[in-house]
Amino acid sequence: MTDERRDAEDQAAEAFSSPPAPVVTDEGVYGTLPRVHSYAEYEGEAVSGRHPLLPLVTALLVLSAGLWLIVLSAAQVTSETVALPTIERGIESLTGLRAHLTLNEEEIRRTATAAPTGDQPVPIAGFEVAGVSLSRTEILEGTPGEWHSTLRDRAARAIYVHGIDVLAASGTSTDGGAFSASGALRLLMETLSESRHSLASFLVLPLSIAVAIATAGVLAFGRGFGRFQALGFAVAVASLGAIASGILGLAVLALVGGGSALADETHAMASAVVGVPLRNGLTALFAGVAVGLAGRVLGAIFRVHSPERDITEDGLPAR
């Protein structure tokens, strides 16, 4: 019983030693009001106590996201769904394949008739592309329009896999100067290759992981709504690389001579390609600005409606 009584006395002493509960009356406040922390104070503590790793992870996010946007754009423009139709347009512009097949239809059919078997590859005079041909059956049972579609598709894939040099056997000239229409078209078709797509696709995944880790770091080491401002700022800055590459591509196109059908087609093809990084960069820029502004606005709203604004100078609740 002695121990129980002693415990009861200790608990009573502890209760009486605690600060009295505050009593608010018209005449004043009796007791001590609990400390009210405002959002502004929280933000001030966040800024003054900013985590030392925040600048580092923000810089890593800018770098990784910038590279990711460029590599992603490269993977997109060199994919089969984008590259092959573009190369097909280039083949038509360089060779005039459709008109060539129509004009030489009779000769092509005579050559096919002389072929010994139905599966025998028949070379198309004036369009000798390495690894690209029509069979005897395809020529005899098809039309020039069908020949054109088949040859164009096969030639585009051959260029996509092996490079523009497969056109050399056809006598097509693609050796113009860097700022000539034929030279620009050659450069474009060389860029849209399977090897470049494989490399870009390989790099997208590790860069995506780096972006995710850096983003998590910014959110973890940031404070309050300021973390979203840092995130938006980093994404906006990272977008500038992709935007710059698109603008540079358009500037190079402006230097390519025009006035011919080949030049006009080259401009149209290249504009569609350089528009991909430009579009991706602008999308990231707008997203970063939106996130940053949202963090700024929410921070301002919470400061305006901070709890300390509801307490008067003498500690009484505002009426």
C-alpha cells in the first residue's frame, strides 16, 4: 500500500507542477497560451535550415533531365515509325522512282519475262540498290504503282539498316555540299539510322532512373512548397537543351539553298524531324513553369492564411 500511495502522490505532484491551462476573458489572459507557429515561420525555418544536399540534387536533376530530353527526342525521330516514312520521301526526291518505273515499265517486264524462275530477283535498271529488288512474279503480276511501293519500302529499310551508301549503285548523287539540298538530305537520311536508334533507346532507361532519383532527392531535401519551386525551376532549365537543339536545326535549315523541288522536300522533311526536340523541350518548359508557379502560389496562400494572423498582439484571438 505504501508504494501505491507514493505513486499516487508523485502523480498528483506532477499534475500540480504542470503549467496551468490558459483562461481567456474580456479582462485578459490568465495563464500561458500555447506557441502558435505560422506557415511564414515554417518557411523561414525551411529557408534558413535548407538541406546542404538540395543544390546538388537540383543540379543533378537539371543535368539528367536535360540529357534525357535530348536522348528521348533522338530515340523518337530515329524510330522506325518516324524514320522509315521520312527516308521513303527522301528516296523519292533523290531518284524520282515513281516516274522512272512508269517510263520503263515495258523494259522492266521484258527483263522479268526473261528471268528463269518466279522467285528470281530481277534488277531494276536505273535503280540498283544493294539488296533491293523485285521478283519475277512481283513484276509480271503487279503494276508500276505496286512496284513503286514495294521498292520504296525495301530501299528505305536498307538505308535505315545499312546507311545511305546503298544508293550508290543506282548512280544517285548525294555528295553535294553540306548546305546543298542533296547534301542536307544525305545527312538527314544518315542520321535516321537503326544504329543511332539502338544507342538512344539504350540510354533512355538509365537516364530515366537518374531523373527519378534526382526528383526524389529534390522533394526529400526541399522544405514546404519551396520544394516544388525547386523542382519546377530544374525542369524548366533542363528543357533549354532540347529547345536549343531544335532551334539550331531550324537555323541550319535556313542556310540550305532553296528554290527547287528537292530543296523544298528536304526542308519539309528536316523541319518535321527537328520539330520533335523543340516540341519536347517546350512541353517540359511549360510543365516546369506550371509546377514552379503552383508551388509559389500555394506558398503565398498559406502565408496569407497563417494561424498567427488570427492572434492579436496581446495574445487574444482576433474577433
